[in-house]
Amino acid sequence: MEYQKILEDIYEEIQPFAGMGNQADYIPALAKVNPDQYGIALKTVNGESYSHMQADTRFSIQSISKVFALAMGLSLKGEDLWKIVGKEPSGTAFNSLVQLEVEKGKPRNPFINAGAIVIADMLISELDDPDAAFLNFIRELSGDESIDYNMEVAESEREKGYLNAAIVNMLKYHGTIKNDIEDVLMFYFRMCSVEMSCADLAQAFLAFTNCAPFDYAGFRLTSSQIKRLNAVMQTCGFYDEAGEFSYLVGLPGKSGVGGGIVAVYPMRYSVAVWSPRLNPKGNSIMGMKSLELLTSYTQESIF
Ligand code: GLN
């Protein structure tokens, strides 16, 4: 497959979408990001690497971090994890409170904010130094020690994080989380603030293609657990746009409001794309279009 040419062709073809949408400005530090940036990187399980444009520029991974947190949670808790968080698509926005009230504090899935906040709480309870463990895990997955939190982004999100504060309070009320709400919230914001490039993300997500034993920084997953993690990405990775992504792209994936999207073609490759301008559901417009074209041109999807 001529991936390099395909990535370059895709970039040309998505130009009519440049300028559509805006970067996430509800997080003040992200409002300062130049919205007109784009990068894409694809890495195969055979060690081939393809990229185009700003594939090495680091950006805020935001909700893509929820996949790393879920992997750690599954490794620590196994099937018991599903006692504190569900695995059904929510059909609502990533920061919605609606179901949380009706369903008495058990979040629908690990990829909406409520679900990731519950996993953050569990990681605080289980790990001696959750900040270091989370970073070590990502550094090992991507093979790059320089990956780090961006504290300015984390603090800035805390400043305006009214909805997430409401979510953590409702979870605490229902007894779903054990630790101090401020500690949980700040750990969640730090996880979201991690900065990685498309190349870093594609490398890290190769581990989720499920073609080699998974053992990173002491966190192990069986191949059956990786399969299930991909299933949750497929059904819940894009919140109330999970059906649309599945329909257009046909790969398990995860987005973040920093404009990044990662997708996995099991046993074959992982691909990461980034462009900060988002659609109203919080997903990158050029990112989604790129992956739709990638699986259309290559005819490679899980379906
Ligand atoms: N940190 C962001 C938030 O909590 C993550 C949301 C996202 O990337 N979809 O709002």
C-alpha cells in the first residue's frame, strides 16, 4: 500500500475544509493555539512509518488520554473495572451530566468525562504515585522520555472547569469516588494536559493493534483485554458522534478536544491525525475527514 502518497493526497483533498470550525476555547490555554495546523502519522506493525506536515508537533492530547487511563485501569482491575463504570455508548456530549443523575453516579463508559474521572479516582487509590505512573506508562508506550504534562493547560482548565466540577461533585455525592474531589479533578486535568505529537501517538497506539504481548511500565493486558478496549473505542470513542465515526471511518478510535484523533487497524497499523479546528461535537473536522479518506482509499477497515 502506498501510504505516503495517500497521506499527501488526503491533505490536498481536505483543503476545502480548512478554516471550518474553531479550536476548543472553553479551555483558555487551548484558545491560544494556532488553529491552522495539521499533521498525520501512520505506523505499521512491521515498523514502517509514514507522515505528512506537522507530524512531530506536540499538542494537548486531552481525551485521548482516557484510552491510556482505561488500559491502566483494566490492567489493575480486570473485569471488576466494569463495576464502577459502564461500557455503553452514551449518545450525549462528553461533558454531559444528564445520565449521571438518572443512573445514580455510574458513568456510561470510560470515555465520557464522568467515566474518566471515576478511573482517575481509582488510579489515585491504587497507585503510590499516579502522576509518575501515568507518565511512565505513556513514555514507555511511545518510547519517548520527553513526553510530559503541560501544567499551564491543566491549571487553565481547572480555572474554567465548571462542568467537570459539577460531575465530580455528583460522583462524590453518589459515593462513586473515594478520594478528595479536588485531587481527583486535578489528576484528571493533568492526564488531559499531556502533550504528544501524531508520531508519538501513532507509536503509542501500535501497542493496541494487538499483535505483540502488552507489557509497559508494569501494566500488562491480555490480547482479549486489548480486543475489548478496541471495542469500547469503537462504540464510545467519539461520544455522540461514535456512530458517525464508525460509519465514515470503520476503525476503533479516540478523539480529544486538542484536535487529535487516533485510530487502530488491528494487527496492521495505527494512525494519528491532528488539526485543532473542531466540529460542534468536539471532534477535529480535518482529522475526521482525513481518516474517512484513508479507509476509503485503502479499503482497509474492520468491516
Ligand atoms: N479535558 C477536556 C474536558 O474535560 C477533555 C474533553 C475532550 O477532549 N473531549 O472537557
